[in-house]
Amino acid sequence: MQHTATFAGQGTPEGELLAAEFSKFVNEAGVQAPTLQGRSPTHLMPPTAVIAAQLDALQCNDWPETDAGIRTAFQFSKPYEAEKLLRGQSQSGLVHSWQGVEPWVNFESFAAALNSAPFRILLGCERWQPISQLLFPSSRYGNKAVQAVEVIAKAEEPAASRQASTKQQRRYTFTFCLERVDEGSYKGCWMTVGLRVGDYASV
């Protein structure tokens, strides 16, 4: 299956050449071309699609601009008082922290967390895959879900031992914690409320 991508400026000779070279690389490498689809939450997206949208965006974090992937993850994180937001009303700029240290963070703090351990290995990772079923941990409420994923990325090394040589790849496990918003302008949208290191979906 071949993938094609459309770029701004593709109508120019330089743009056509760049697009052709990129499409050739994508097809030869057998990878999925980056896309802007699914980069904002909608009530039509199941929890698994929400997780995929965030990980795919973080995998090509700086496309089409710097930290675009982190901004996508921010948009899929549950906003402060999401249930009280009316249609057309903008959010406060605070979302649920993935760390769980402080509950609500702005974009700058969110981006700083994703650029730090343990989350920074998600940025530009080689690949990822779900390793558990999507689970609904509460038998009384169906608005919370968890799923474990495995991320393949270059191994983190201590600063003192970092060298220019290629790093070995290793496997990392995370569990996405999601919650469905049942009121307000985000009604029906599944959103991230935390990301835990390890597999908590198979326990």
C-alpha cells in the first residue's frame, strides 16, 4: 500500500520535486506518511483512536512545525472544567497533567514534561503498538478506560556516557489513562488524564 503526502508549495517545481522525493522515501521505507487528520478530539473517535492520534503525532513531533506533536497531545488532554465549557467557549489553557504531580498544567509546563524523562522517549520514537486490550476498570461507570502500549525508541543514556555513536533501541511500556467527557462542548470525547510508566492494564 502506497502513501502520498501533500505539501504547501507543491505546485512549484521545487515543491513537486520535494514531494516526489518524500513520497518515494515513504513508499520505500514502508512507513505511514504524516497526516493532519485526527489531530483534535471529536466524539466520533473511540479511545484507541485517541491514543493512536497522540502517539502518531509525538512520533513525528516536529512535523509540520516544531512541537506540533506535543500540541496535539495537549489538545487531547482533558481541559480544566471541561464539563462546564459551552459550545464555542474557549478553554482556560489548562489541561490534566500526564504526570499526576499537579492536576492542571498550561502548555509550557505540559511541553516541559514531555521533553523530560520518562516521556521524552515518545518524541521521535521508532514505533509503538498496543500490548493490552482496552479496559474499562470500573464496573459502575463506563467513562474511564486504560490501555498499555509498547514504545520502541533509542535507549536513554546518562549524560556522562553519551557519545555520537548510534544508541541501542529498547522497549518501553506505558499505560494511557483516558476519561470520556459527558457534558459541555467536549461531550462524548475521550481525553487523556494521565500516562503511567509500566503496564497497568494487564494487572
